[in-house]
Amino acid sequence: MTILVTGGLGYIGSHTVVELLNNNFEVVIVDDLSNTEKFILKNIEEITGKRPTFYPFDLRRKELLTQVFDAHEIDGCIHFAAYKAVGESQVKPLEYYENNLVTLMNVLQEFKIRDLTNFIFSSSCTVYGQADVQPIDENTPLKTPESSYGKTKQMGEEILADFAKAYKKKVSILRYFNPIGAHPSAKLGELPLGIPNNLVPYVTQTAAGIRTELSIWGNDYETEDGTAVRDYIYVVDLAKAHVKALQKLIEEQNDELVDIYNLGTGKGSSVLEVVQAFEKGNNVKVPYKICDRRAGDITIAFANADKAEKELNWKSETSLEESLKTTWEWQKYLDSRA
């Protein structure tokens, strides 16, 4: 079977492509390389022994997307392609709405025209906003997200619900908590271009001396140590969940189906706990400073992922410290390429 992976050279996308190839799927990637680099394609081939088909273009170029669907018999899609920086989305909201929603609708138009199904959407725990109760399960009421990024994910989910209902399609919506870590080969990992927006790559770059110090955005939250708490999930565990979700969609007999799953560890860790676990696991120091809170951030979010365990036979298996060890190996790999 052939699966289209949009944003397939990105952080989560590239790890998912590896898992798809290891499970004998054929993979077609579309990625505009706006937040990754071409060498990731070579590294995927080195890890798996297989080279996915790759098209380098922006999904807003609808005519090029049509050509991809004309050239391949697509059996399903995992849609990662999106801008994803919470802070940046607050100062560039129009860019986020256009990119994240238009690209989604362009792919769905091809699915409608060609009567295709089996669509997986890369969503986010940001759709819950600041939930009233922790841990967060799939029945937790959605709130208007604090960030424009989060709003695009919530709108994307609404678009997909209408799409599945109107056209009798099978859709899986995966709400990630906070992906971290790198492939055990140290050949794939998070590759922020410019200054990182996410915590862990900033930690590794600071430890490597690329950044002078880590900025911790706020220490006055109502948490045990005053820093924000998130559920940090190992990216390879997360990638495996996509394969499980895809296999379930393929096996399902229902014409119309919308599955929603939280993907997390079920445990919250504060920013300071992440820094300390990184230092302990890798025997390095990470200098940091406390800054004002960042617009769009919430206080605490961690998952109840029991539904994914029950229905997909999936659960997170990798500890925070082990995940952070892989991140440091990835950083050393990047340093060796410089």
C-alpha cells in the first residue's frame, strides 16, 4: 500500500516514514523543506534500506499536488505539513491560518475527487487549552486555544469531522502532547532552522555551546517548582502510534469513521525537571535564565492515553531520561556534520 506523508522530512514525519517503511508500506513524501533539510531523506534510506519517493514543493501549489496524485495510487495519507511554533503563531497569525488550513483542504480535495479514504491528521493537545482537570482524556471539553497555532489545529479537526461525515471517509485525529528525542541511530531528530521554538532542542543547543543560555519562560506558574508542566513523549513511540492508527483505519469496515486519540505518556514533567533529567542523563550542564511568561503558553497539560492503549494496542515505552539521551546523541551528530 502507498501512503502519502506530507511534511515527511520534518521531525515527527521523518520518524513516521521510517516506521511505515519498516512495516512494508510504500511512502510518497511531499515537503517544502521550510523546517528541515534534504539530507534527512538520505538518512531515512540509510536507516531502512529503502528510499521513499520525494517531491519538494509547497502544498499550497495545488496543481503540483494533483500531479502527485495522478502519478501514484495513494491508499492513505498522514498529514504533518504545518507551521508549528506557538510563539511565532502569535505574531504571524495570517501565515499560520493560510498555511495550516489551505494545505489541509488541498489534500482533502484530492481525496474527495478521487474517492480516497484513510486520512490521519497530526493534531495537538493545544486544542484543549488550559484544561480544568488533569490528566486530559479525549472527552475533555475543548477550549479556544491560546495560540493561533492551536486554533489552526482545532479548525483542522472541525474540517475533518465535516469531511468524514459529508463524504463517508475514515479519519484518525492524533492529539500529540510534547514530542522529544531522536532516532536511536542518531540520524534523525528535531532540526529547527534558526533559533529553536521548542524546549528540548534549545536545551541541547545550549549544552553544545551553540546558545549562551536557555530561557525558561516563567517560574511563577502554579506548579511544584513554578515552571510549566508538559507531557514529553519519545518521538519513536509517537511514530509507531501512527502506524497502529493507519492499520486500524485500513481494517475498519465503517465507511464513515472519526477516531480521536491522545498520544502521551500520562505523566507531566516541569521545564526544570526536563533540564535536570537532561543534565543527569548526559552528564552535561545547561545554563539557564528565568524570563517572563511567553504569550500563548498554558500552565499544565498531560495525557490520559488509555484509549490508544485499548483500541490501538499502543502505549509510550521510553522514559524521559532515555529520550533525552537520544537527543544529545543527535546533537553530537549534527555537530559532526558542521
